[in-house]
Amino acid sequence: MLLLICGIFLCSAQNSGDIKHNPWELIIYRPQNNGDLNYVRCWIKLEDAVTGEDVTYTKAKATYEWASIPDVVNYYQKTYYLDGGMAAHLNLQKGKYNITVYTPKDKAGYFTSQNPCSNEGDWVSNTFYYDTENPTKVIFVIPTADENGFYNGGWYIDYKAPKYFKMTTPLRSQ
């Protein structure tokens, strides 16, 4: 009986337009890139903006989907990461967060000593400040590149979508 009542409530809420977007859900999208960079994984890190504490797995639950297979929810097994063409859906507890992505140098894949890039250390992004009281719906992660367009071992997070061509182009370092 309880199941029937819950089902009726959900159906009526859907039909009446009462269901609203969760204001604490944030989508972090990493568009596809050129070639092997799609397979260089970057891990998501959330810090409490007030205390500086790492809260990646204590104040967020996440799922992901592939841009090429939308509307198919996948569940992370252990860590929150992005490959090229992935979107992470973070359900955050109320609060203020500093968001970064990073790739340890030993996980840079193709971009190793045989195919070096200018950054031989860990690839770390800028810090993106996020407040659930004034939410952004989607943020984007893109790789950085030098003035010649070569990937240089970094990430950039922004609330604006990158310029799109057939694939995304890297952000040129300033």
C-alpha cells in the first residue's frame, strides 16, 4: 500500500511540474580532446572552502555518463575521475567548495619521457570556487597548451564552455 501511495505521489509530482533541479547538483564536463589525451585521466578533488579539508568522498556522491551515450548513468567504483568525453554528476551537501582536478605524473600515459610535454610534474588545474547557495549548473575541464598548441601538462576549469571545433581545443597558457 505504501509503495502504491509513493508511486501515485511521484506520478502526480511529475505531471504537475513540482519536481525541480537539485540546486546542489553540479555537472563537471570534460569534452573530448585530440588523440591520446582522451585517455589521460584527471581526478576530481573537493575541498571545504572554509576549513581546507578534503571532502571529495564525504560531502559528495557522484555518477557519470559518456557524452556519446547520454542518459546512461554509470556509478563510480572507487574514485571520481574524468576521461575525455565524460560528465561527472556531483550531488553535493550544502556548502562552499574549492574544486580542482589533477593527474599524477606517473598517470600521464602517452605524455611520458618518450613523448614529453613541458610539465614533467603532476598536472594540476586552477581552483574553481563553488557555492551551493549560488550554484553554477555545469563547469568544464579542458587541457592547457603552449603558444604553439601543444599540450603542456595542465588542466583549466571554467564555467564557460570552451570554443568548439570538431574536438575541443586546448587552452593556451597565458
